[in-house]
Amino acid sequence: MLPTATIVFREVLEIALVLTIVMAATQGMPKRFRLVLAGLGIGVAGAAVIAIFTDSISQAIDGVGQEIFNATIMFVAVGFLSWTVIWMKTHGQQLATNLKQVGKDVVAGKKPLYMIVFVVAIATLREGAEIVLFTYGMMASGAFSFPDIILGGILGLMGGSAVGLMLYFGLLKAAQRHLFTITSWMLIVLTAGMAAQGANFLIAAGILPEIYPQVWDTSNIISGHSFVGETLSVLIGYTPRPTGMELVFYASALIGVGLLYKYSNRLFSGRTNAAQPA
């Protein structure tokens, strides 16, 4: 439940930030609430379509490469989540500036009204797709039941919406940077755990070797079937008996994405400066 609440909270918060910027930039424009709601509706509908087809594909290949499909879902989710935390850190300010400009251009009549719908729909669809992939990966891992995932999603939705409203009214403006830093590192740990689970699926399919069958055994301390063990399994990728290959994938994702996130501003700013003419 907690992992689902965490990921949904973060994604909903990012949608709320887009809505906050768009609403602030279009103050005084008639029908802006309708346009924003239309964009939200389109984005949610698109995410629902992705959810339907993901489940349909899974059922179609049930028993035939199911482990490969589940591993693919895990790695796609890892890629999406990693890209999100790095991109938001390096382009967050630019995104806010661009959204403000789009809103002002629509109000001034330089751009059509449907641009508001388009911007909100794309943001909602992107974050919604990440929620779909993550929750499907949780279900594929078998760590949590469907009711737990739904309850976690509801809690994350309520929390993200509440914090988004407070940001809109300026109540958490000073804490915004720390809030996103904390949730970004939580997502990085989540991606490492999903990478390890993806490796486990490929080991079960006979594609990857174990390297070492059991590096350690902590089942006497925290059982993998207990509530705490299952929660840690999805939250940080905990397994009481990890193989060597799982640890390789876990460490690679954690260190790789963590370093990219930490030094992303320096890396991307260097590329930008190098691309500029002397």
C-alpha cells in the first residue's frame, strides 16, 4: 500500500504543479476551468486505455513468456521513473517558464484555446502512464493484493491533490524544493528495486544466470512473506535471499540513476554550454 501511495502521490503532485502554473498564467480568462478539466479528462482516459491494453497483452501471452513480459514491464517502468526524476530536476524551471508563456499567449490570443487542453492532457497522460506501469509491475510481482494497491492509490491521490492545492495557494512554496528532493530519492530507490525484480523474472525465464544463487539469507529477521517484508520488497526491493544477478541490477540502477540525478544539472549545463558558439 505504501509504495503505491508514494508513486501516486508524486505523479499527482507533478500534475498538480502543471495545473497550478497553467491556472496562475491564465487568470481572468473565461472558461479556463472547463479547458483544464477537459485536458484532465483526456489524459485520464488515455491512461485508462494504456491500462486496458497492458492487461490484455498480459492475458494474451499468459503461460507463454509471461516472465519476459513482466520483466519488460518492470524495465520500462524503471526507464520512465528514472527519466522523470532526472528530467524534472534539469528542466523543472524551464518547464514552468514555458507553461507560463503558453498560458499568457493563450490569454493574449496568440495561441488557440485548445493549447491549454493539450498541455494538461499530455501532463496527465504521461504521469498516468507511469502510475499504470508501476502498479502493474507491483501486481506482477505478487507482493501486494489488488485492494492494497487501490487503497494506496486513493491515499496517494488524496495526498497529492491536497499538497497540490496548498502549493497553488502558496502555503508550501518554501518547502517545494525539499519536497521534490525527498520524493525523487524515494523514486530512485523504488526503481532500483524494480530493476532487481525484473532481473528475477529473467532468471526465472532462464535468460540470465544467477551468478550466485543466494548471497545472504535474512528470512529469520524479516520474512519475505510478512507484511513488513512485502512492503520493503516493493518499496526498496527487499528480498531475504537475493541472487548475485539481482544485486548487480539493484546496485547498477541505484548508483547509476542516483549519480545522474545528483550531477544532472552539472552534466546537462556543460553540454548546453559546449553547444553554444564561442
